[in-house]
Amino acid sequence: MKKVVRLFSGAFLASLLMLMAGAVNAQTTVEEFMMKWDNSKKYTLDVLAKMPDSGMDYKTDPEAMSFKEQIHHIGNAIVGISQGFLKGGDPGFQINLESATRAELADYVAKCYDYGKKTMAALTPEQMAEKQDVFGNSVSRRQVMALLMDHSTHHRGAAIAYLRVEGAEPPAFVGF
């Protein structure tokens, strides 16, 4: 009986160590993150390109953001959060959303993604690991980078739902 308990304990411990080793190896490197960031930029611009002109001001509810506001918000958040928490400076560009054309909005969002990437790439590994207060949470700058990706995905997902309501086929998702 003791042999069986030792065997199962050993097997459990070995399994746990393999899972932990796999988790360590599964972490995204900065280079992998930046490749995913570029993919996010392209996918966001593809979503914007798919919306018919008649749907740019579509809202699911009077209190909700319109489609173009969702896309604009992605870019604005990248710039604002990069400036506030990732040591970003003045991006040197802005947009008037009320008068912006689709092409101007696409250019703005592309610049926002490029600015975010440049800001993140300028951080040293030590700066990425530094903790700071972000919206009431003590997190590393690396976590802020992940927040930016999640935030972009969240609002792009809402924009994709708007596409479907307007009868447009969303672009195919490409994960890598």
C-alpha cells in the first residue's frame, strides 16, 4: 500500500512539475507580443474597412459608442494609457472624430498602434517589470501592455458585432 501511495505521490509531483515547466515556457516574449500587436493593428483596420459607410454611426443603444467611436476609442486608449503608464511622450498627432473620414480614422488608429508599439519597445526589461498604481491596482508595465491588448480586443469585438448588425461580413480572424 505504501508503494502505491509513493507511486501516486511521485506521479502527481512529476505531473505538477511538468505543468509548471510548461507554464513557464508558455509565457509570451516581448518579440512574440509585438508580432501579436501588429496583428491586432491589422485586424482592427480590417474591421474598420468592412463597415459600410451607412453603419459608421451605428449604435446598439443611444448610450453606447457608435461603430466609429469604438474604433477611435481603441486608438485613444492606446495613446492615453501609453502616455500615462508606459512612459510615452507626446504622440504628435490627433484627430477630430466628428469631421474625420474613414481614411483619416484608419490613419489615426494605425498611428496609435505604431505609437504604442514604439513606446512599449523603448521600455527596458526592468522598466517593464516595475510596479505602479493603475486604476487602483498595483501592476507591472508588462501587465499594462497586456491590458492594452485586451482592451483593443474588447472594443474590436463590439465593433465586429456592429458589422454583423449592419449586414457586413467581418474579416476572418487570424491569430498569429
